[in-house]
Amino acid sequence: MNSDTLKGNWEQVKGHVQKKWGELTNDELDQINGSRKILAGKVQEKYGRAQDEVEREIDDFEKTY
């Protein structure tokens, strides 16, 4: 799933994102609005992970949805 697909399916995927990264708030999910870049930044901020690690997590997540 590329960033356009993530954005295009955001309403369907949003709940799965919140399950995977439970520390993200509803307000943050609204801010992300399908943007992979913003999602990566929020996950890095909340979980203190490196950018390359977060990118791999998002890649793996996208493969399942």
C-alpha cells in the first residue's frame, strides 16, 4: 500500500492503526488523515523509535491491509 492508498482508505484503516499503535489519540488520528509521513512522525514521537524502524513497521502494517 503506498501513501496514496493509505490516504484513500484512511477511514477503513484508521481503527487498525489505533489497534497497532494504541497510544495514538483520536485527535492525532484525525491529524494524520492518511498521511504516511505524519503517521511515522507521530509513532516516532509516541514510542521513541528510530525513523527507519518506524518505516519498516508501517511497511509491514500496510502489507496486512
